[in-house]
Amino acid sequence: MKRILVLCSLMISSTLFANGLKAEFSNKKWDGMTVPKDEVCSNFNSKAGSTPPLKISNIPSNASKLIFTYNDKVFTKMDNGGHGIVAYKISENKSVVEVPSLKGETFELTDGFEVVTAHTGTRFKKTPGAYLAPCSGGKGNTYTVNITAVDSANKTLASTELVLGKF
């Protein structure tokens, strides 16, 4: 009986893994360990930082867009999309997409992007915009992005989380 339960668990786990999105950095300066110094907010940089360009694969065939939810996992007021939530339109039947970077602290978006929820850092006197780059001042906060593939009715099809790094 135990052997059957273990085999069933392994089959379910591998099925879940096979159906999940895969996300990887397209620019080597992003390593998932440390946020690049030139990609933090304008408080700690000469300009507003940008999101990393990403390669997203294993996208379900009926997905129409990818939703990117940017988070600070340490500062809870900026978790759960506090750094912005944006959507990127994709063509159906695309299993792999190269998503370009998106400049922070502005509502001028790269083609294909749309604002779902602007970042909430304005309550901390940060420049308004769709995305706010990591802005903890080097306190070692962990930044992540949740990526969700949705269909034309906004039904979730697959998702993953990628650690952007610490700042």
C-alpha cells in the first residue's frame, strides 16, 4: 500500500511540475542572488531600474497573456504585488516567449505590456508607475516575481515564482 501511495505521489508531482511555467533570466547580470546595482529604484540609483528580461517556457497553448506580480518578500507592505502587477500579451499557441524588460517608475510601457495594478510605493513617496524596482536601500530584502499564464477569460492556466535577488 505504501508503495502505491509513493508512486501515485510521484506521478502527481511530476505532472504538476510538467504543467508549470519555466522562467529564466535572459540577461546574465541577473543571477537570482543579488539585484544588479543599476536595476534598483531611483532613490539608490541615478535612474529608475527595470524588470529583468525573461524567457518564459512551457506556456499552455491557450494562454493569451502572462501576469507578472512583483514582490518584496521581507517588507510585507510591498509584498503581493506591491512593486506592481503588469500583464504581457502573447499569441496563443506560443510555448516559449521572450519578455523584454520594463522600465520602472513610469506608466510609459513597452509594447505588449499593460498595467494591472500600479506599484503601491507612492505611499512611501516613491515615483508613481506600473513597476517599482527593488528599493530597500540594501537591507537584504528578497525580491520575487510570480508569473501566471491566463487565457482570454483570465482563467489561470499555469504559474511559477522566480527569485530576482536580494537588495
